[in-house]
Amino acid sequence: MTLAYRPGDGVLHALDPRAKLALQAAFALVAFAHTTPVGLALLTPLAVVAPYLADASPLAALREFRVALPFLVAGPVVAALTLGPPWIRPEAAAAAALASYRVVLVLLVAAAYVYSTPTRGSRAAVRWLLPGRIGAVAGVGVALVFRFLPVLQSDLAGRRDAVNARLGSERPLRERIRLVAVGGLARALDRASRLSVALRARCFAWNATPPPLAYRGRDWLATGVALALAAAALV
């Protein structure tokens, strides 16, 4: 599975991309403003429900970020260690654990957005938010990132499987990282070069006409929720 748009009939699929961007931004704002046990406990149900509203599951969403999860788990351990007495700082570990958990919640909401929003919708929302040439260029960047990252993710997974199939799992960890990373980087550069040629061959337009955006009742409701979350961040 890759982190990409999945057509479906979920609640989030029916929302305007601008409303979903507002919800995502407001959630991240309140998560960073209230990185406390109580604040994160209150936000957890919202983050867990978000993937379900995009016809996915929280576990599937977390698997999309499996590369980053070990670092989030190791963060509190590293933060707790010190080179001198008292050697272990529980308060530092607790603060780092809250920060890591906050990132996990934000990632769940971000995955729900990606699952439920086509690339063209995200591009149109960015162009609406940033009018003019800046918005058009930013929209192109968003579209290319959403289309290119799943391909790169698939390439790296294929490279890793190929290395393991050749008994790469028996090699030292550094050697395995080198084989996957170097091969993956070469593959990424090759794909970027071919993408550039393909865009020129198809007369790619940086200011193409975006799909129409229309706010409906459910979008205003979602925007109201986003405003309430943003207000909670200021309390």
C-alpha cells in the first residue's frame, strides 16, 4: 500500500478540499498548542476516527509511516539519557513521548486527508488559497509531490525486497542501508529525469484550469469544527 488517494464514498471524500485543509491545519494547531496528557487524550479519538472517515483504518494509515515510527519511539529513550548524573531524566522522556505521540496523531489526520482528496483537488485548493502565479506554482508542486512520492515509496520497497531475495538480510545493517538507499536514489533521479521529459512532451501547463470548487452545507459544518479547534488552541 502507498500513501495516495483512494476513491471511495467516505465522509471525507464528499468534503471540499479547502474544508479538509482547514480541519487538518486546525487539528495540528491545537495538537501543538496543547501537548499535554489531557490535551492529547482528547484529540486521540478525532485522530483515530479520521482514517475511518476516509474509508481506511488507523493501522493502515500508521503503516504508511512505518519508516518514521522507529524514530518516534526512540526519541523518548534518547531524550532520557544523559552523559552525567542522574544519567536518566524521566521528565525529558515524558516530554519527548508526548511530542512523539502528537506527531503520530497529526500523521493519522494527514493520511486521512491524502486518502480522501484527489491530487487535482489539492492543487485547486492551494491555488485558491494563494492567488496568482505563486499559487499556481505551489499547486504544481503539491500535485507533483502527491503523485511522485507513492512511486518512490514503491521503488524503495521493491529495491528492499530485491536485496532481501538475494540474501541481503544476512548482510550487515550498514551494507543493507547502502544498497537500498543508493539504488533508490539512482532510481529516483532516473524517474525525475523521465518525468521532466514527459511533462515537456505533453506541453505541461503550470497554470492549467483547476477543477471547480463549491462549498456546501457539510463543508461549512467542517469549517465550523475547524474554527472551534483553532479557538481551542488559543485557550
